[in-house]
Amino acid sequence: MLQAVDPTIRLNPAADAKSEILQLRRRRIRALGPSGDQVMGAPFKKLLGDCVMDDPCSDPNASMPVASGMRRFSFLLALTLAFIGSAQPVAAKVVVKKGVYGAIALQRETGQLGYAYDSATSRAAKIEALKQCADPRCEVVTAFSNACGALARGPKKYFPATGATRQEAETKALRRCAAKQCEVAAWACTK
């Protein structure tokens, strides 16, 4: 014969006490605001699950019970920060093109030319072009970086220009000359 179960008999007193404590704390938190999300943020609540503030609860997926939600949160935060701090940064290969410089020097009266390309600095390129010109009255007429330079000779004047390619620099120089007797006297390109 089946006996009626007495509702006052508790099968697991420790679990019932824990359940009652959780219910009381939830009621207290609900009383503070219309929803639990307003008391603590939704991401925090998702992280802690049923564990609220100092509730003694455990993670069903973990092998060890977690003493409190705050400890669980602190542990996860510390673990995340330790992982971020110890991880070696994955360096993307960023190819930074070093500046390479070039220059063209000219002595206008004699038509002597000098040029330089692939120099480490603009100053070094200008000095090299002046050395190649080999006249004390030489002057730098064009300087360029990661590009090309050209010098067109017209009937009476010289016309310097720069461009991304040799063809572009020569075309610009010849357009500046605007005479049919113009020709490219010198050109230089960096790598």
C-alpha cells in the first residue's frame, strides 16, 4: 500500500537550505529593481548563471564547485588577462618600403649632368649627383623619392620632371618643354 508523502519531510536538508538561500537572495535583488538585469549587467548575469553575488553554488560543467559567483568571475577575468599577457603577438608581415632617393644635377652653361638613384637619404642622393656632375657650378634640378626623375633638353632651357615611372617622368618633362626639338637628356629611377 502506498503511503502519502509528508510535505514537511525533507529528503536532502543541505540542498533545501541552499535552495531557500538562493530564493531569498533572488527576492532581495528583484526588490532592488524591476529586473535582475538592472541590478547587474546581462553579460555578468550570463557569466554567473544562477550564482548571484556571494551565493554558494557550483558550476554543473566544472569538476570543482565554485564558492561564489564573484570568485568565478574573478578567476575567469584573471585567466583571460593572463592569457592575453602571455600570448606572443602575432606580427603581421607589414612591408614598409624604405625611402630610397634619387636626384639629377645639371651645369646649365656646359650641359654637364650627374645623377644618383637608390640612395639612403635625400641629401646623399643630391651629393652623389653633384659629384657625378663634377663641376663646381652644378646644381640639383630635381630630386625624388620612390619614383623616377627625367630632364628634357630644349633649344634654350632644361625642363625637369618626376613621375611614378620612367615613362611618366619623361612624358612630363617633354610636355613642359613644349618644343619639337626637345629630347630627354637624363633620367633616373629608384627601385
